Amino acid sequence: MRVSMTPPHARAERRGVLQHAVDTAAVCTGLDPEVFFRADREAGADWRPRRDDALRVCAGCPARTACAELALRDGEGRADEDDMVRAGLTGPQLAAQRVLQADRLAVAVAADRDAEGARLDALTTQLLRTAVKNPDRSGGHRAGDRAQAAQNQLVRELGAQVRQIRAARRARGGWGAAA
Ligand code: SF4
């Protein structure tokens, strides 16, 4: 059955679609991320040929359009810093695109955050329910211990996801990692 989505729902789902496209098709998977970034105090003469190599990698990447959209939504690239490549664009080129597409991106970023907030709520609810649940001990001592261990593991995983989302939201709000 095809589920139709309202425009706000469609926008909220868009980030996941983009991320999936990058995760499944990026040609840079497995490459050292340093390939795409200028090192501290790296001379321009050293960085520029490396930057051109990175641009060539992106030029052949089938995920480039999705990668560019995510980079723009994430606010990557600065107008005054030639220090990175993403999606076949330098930092200043990404910054210029953000200015050109400012209105559209504001809507997209708001939708990203709404979707993230909904996910945070759902994960937090699942975490609380799982943490207070009594494991099934009807299968005996060992089975009960295994169920408890599985439940503990799930609580740890859910807790890690909740912390990760909260840290990202705090960082975007201008708070440090320890806030
Ligand atoms: S466009 Fe470039 S940075 Fe983006 S996924 Fe492809 S290779 Fe990686």
C-alpha cells in the first residue's frame, strides 16, 4: 500500500532519504576523511593539489546531489576558509550556495529538526519503558538472565542514541559538548 505524505511529513522524511543515499552510494566510503580536509597550518601550495584530488573523487560520486543537500543543511563550509571539500564543492562554494538557497534551506533545516525532535521523544519513551520492564523469567534461571542481559544492552544502546541526539542539538544551540 502506498502511504501518501503531506508536504510537512515529506520534508521531515527527506533527511533520512538523503542520508541513506549517501550511506549506500558514496565513493568516499573507506577513504581517510582527512582527504577532504586541509590540515592545521597546511600551506596553500600543499592543500590545493589535494583539494583538486578530492574534487575529482566527488565528481565521480553517484551520491553527490544528496551529499550536497546534506552539507548545505548542515551549514558546512565558510566563505573565508578554503579548508574542505564536500559534495564536489569547496568551503567557499558551499557557503555561496547557502546564501543563494537561504530561504529553501531554512525550511529544510526546520523540518530536519522537527523530525529529530520527534525521534528523540520516541527514543526517550522507548528507553524509559525498557528500563522499567521486568524481563521474562518464565523460561528458567538462565533464560531469565539472558533476557535481563539483552534488556540491559538495549537500554545502553537507546541511552547512547538519546545522548548523541541531545549532544548534537546542544552543539547546534551553541552549547559545548559538556553542557
Ligand atoms: S560527493 Fe564527495 S564527499 Fe560526498 S559522498 Fe560523494 S565522494 Fe563523499
